Amino acid sequence: MSQIHALSDDQVAGELKKMTAFIKQEAMEKANEIRLKADEEFAIEKSKLVRQETASIDTAYEKKFKQASMSQQITRSTVANKSRIRILSARQELLDRLFEDAGKKVAQVSKNKSKYQGILKNLILEGAYALSEDKLEVKARKADYDVVKKAIEDAQSEYKKKVNKEVTITIDESDPLPEGSSGGVIVSGTGGKIDINNTFDERLKILETDALPSIRVTLFGENQNRKFRD
């Protein structure tokens, strides 16, 4: 049988020292392992938070950039529209003054009696040719009755020569044109049911409508944004 030898105090102390060193080494390795794992998890979490924050900043920047771009576009559009409205308003004012001046000049035509008589004759003839009736009535300003009567005589004579037919034209004194009007006549037929408005005011309105596009081109040039032409 083998004999069990008791350890001496020095041997026991040595064994305890070895065990303590081993446990201490194990603890240090475990602690280091925990520290490394914690550092790795921290780095991963930190990277994740940085990515999230970066994405949030990018999103916020993109949103602000879009808002700024939209605001800039709205401002630019508003300024352009205001400028366009001012230009159109200035152009309309110019056109209004142009036709207003034309109206004043037209009103002066009746002062030259001989010239006015010739114009009235042509206006009456135009109505007579259009209506082609045997009896017609003419409305005029009371102040123009004398010159209108002479114009009627000239018109009846010329009508007979051109059409080879008589036409009787009288002044409708029951409903004269306003004294404030520019002049001219209204030629009526079929008992007043049909009329040809050949007053200066009406002719100026027609001219304003028909000639306005060409006047705009003359004054302001072609509209480059317009796709179709008259």
C-alpha cells in the first residue's frame, strides 16, 4: 500500500499560490473578454446611431431643400405674374387712350359739313344695299338733320343709278340719336325691325374689336407665347 504523505506548510502555501494565480488569470481573461465584447457592442450601437442620425439629418435637409426650392419657385412665379400684370395693365391703358383719342377725333368729323355729308351718304348707301328695301328710315342726331337730308338725296340718286331701282329714305324724327354721340346714322327697314347701325360710335367699337390684334402687334410686337395666329 502506498503511503500518503502529508503536505508541508510550504507545499500548501505553494499550491494555494498556484490556485490563486490560476483563478486570477481566469478572472482577468474573462474580464478582458467581457470588455472586448462590450466594446464591440458599443461600436455596433454607436455606428447604428450615427447612421440613423445621419439619415435623419439627410431627410431633414432634403425636406428643407425641397421647401426652399418650392418657396423660391413660388416667389419667382409671383414676381413674374406681377410683372406680367403690370405690363398688360400698361398696354391696356395705352390702347384705351388710343381709342379714346380716336373717339375724340371722330367726333370732330361732323364739323366739316361737306366732308361729313359725303360720309353720311356712304353710310346710308351701305345700309340701303344691305337691306335692299323700297322704304327705309334713318335715325340721326337732331343737329345733323339738315346735312342728313342732303346726304339722303345724294344716296337716293346714287342708289337708283347703281341698282336701277327707286328707294325712299326718310328721317325718323321720333327717335333721334343722342346729342352726345359722335354722329353717323342708323338705317332701318321692315318697319324698324331690322337696322344697320352705322353710327361713328358703333363703327369705332367694331374697329376696336377687329383691328385690336393687329394694333397690338404694331405697338408691342408678336406674342411669342401664342401658338395660333388669326
